[in-house]
Amino acid sequence: MTYSELLPLLTVESKDNGEIFTQTRRLEQIKSLLQRSPYEVLYEGKLSIIYGKKAVTPTKARLLVSSHIDTVYDRCFCEETDSCWEGTFDNSATNTALIQLMLENKIDDPVLIAFTGDEEIESRGAQEVKRWFHQQTWHPQAILVLDVTNEGWDDAVSFTIENDRGFDLLTAYQIISSIQEAEQPCVFLHDALPDETWIYGEKQSPDDRSYPCLSLCLPVGGDMHSDAGCWLRKEEPQMYRKILSRLLESLA
């Protein structure tokens, strides 16, 4: 399926009360879309669902991609114009890019995928994912958080790198090389607005772990959290998917 076909399917309600999903239209849509894909559910909790390639156990995986699905909108919508989409795209825009890559089987086996809730409040979905790590005694080498951002919109950049944490020099070099090879305009923000990297990249308790992580963000225009919606340029998701694939290849 194309990005244009998937985006309206995933721009639907998804809410939680900080403990459990209360509106599950997007979660159910994700499950339906991936039902006949190369992926299977490894874990489903109250605020998260984790996918992996079939027959790939956590011990064989090295990376995690996390994309939150909770929304703050009273209603969700997606409309298409000649040059952009207008709609409530936080965070269906990156959910769609990720689902498309999964359906096309373009993500390597060592990568697990998490869709999470409560990112807009306390990121309890990401906390639940970290607890699952501990239960599986699995510790990813790196985590990529996917989200939308207003940064870079006015400069028409294809993506931003935000809130990088914990990478060693060699891995940082590999990340920078992947970005340079993409030859696309981007923005780099070491300290940006809070997102799930603040959970994955920091210890929440003495027995917790922190993981090398960063946010790969897709620029949108307008108020990301407004019921009036925001704007997404049509040419940007293709480049966003390409840089996501490059980063996963370099880190795997």
C-alpha cells in the first residue's frame, strides 16, 4: 500500500487514560494491516504493542523503533491537496511511514517495532516497553524514536534528528555518515522538546537501564496538537523513510 493510502487509515482516534488504551481504532487498524505481514506480536500490554519478524526472538534483535500512537485530538481527520496533506498527524505521519516499511518487508530482521501510548503525558507506554526489556533480559544496542516536529518546517527540511543520548563515538560517526549520504536538508537538535527519548535514554529508577537513542522526526507545519490539524508536504515522507532505512542499516 502507498503512503497516501495508509495515512487516512491510520489518522484515527487513539487515546488512553495513562493506564490502558480507551480508544483503540488506530491500534486495531495496525493489527489488521500487519496480520498478513512478515511480523508477529511479541508482546501486547496495556499501553504498548511490540512486533518482530516471525521467528526472530528478542535475543536475536539489536534495535528498537518506537512510534507513539496516542492522540490529544477531539476528532481525527486527513485531507489531501495538490502539494500536501492536512490533518491530525501527531503521530500518524510516522506510524504510516513505519507501517509501510513493515508491509514492504524493508526493515532488517534484528529490528523490533513498538507502538506506544501515553507519550503526550508521562510516556508510560515507553516505560512499559522498558519493563518488557527487563523481563526478556533483552537490551537493545540503540533505540530510534519516531515523531513529528515543527522544527525545520519553515526551511523545508526532510527530517530532524533530536534528543540524541548515549551513543559512543563510533556509532555517532555511523549516524552522521548515514545522514550525509542521504544528501537531504535536515536539522540537528541535541536538546529538543520532551519525547520518549527522555524515558528510553535515562534511568527511571536505580535498577533501570538507559539506552542509546535519538528521535527521527518528520517536520509538519502548524499546531501539531490542534483539532484544526497541521500540514505535511507530500514529498517529505519518502525521504523520511529513506533516512530511517539508512539509520537502521548503519546501526544494525
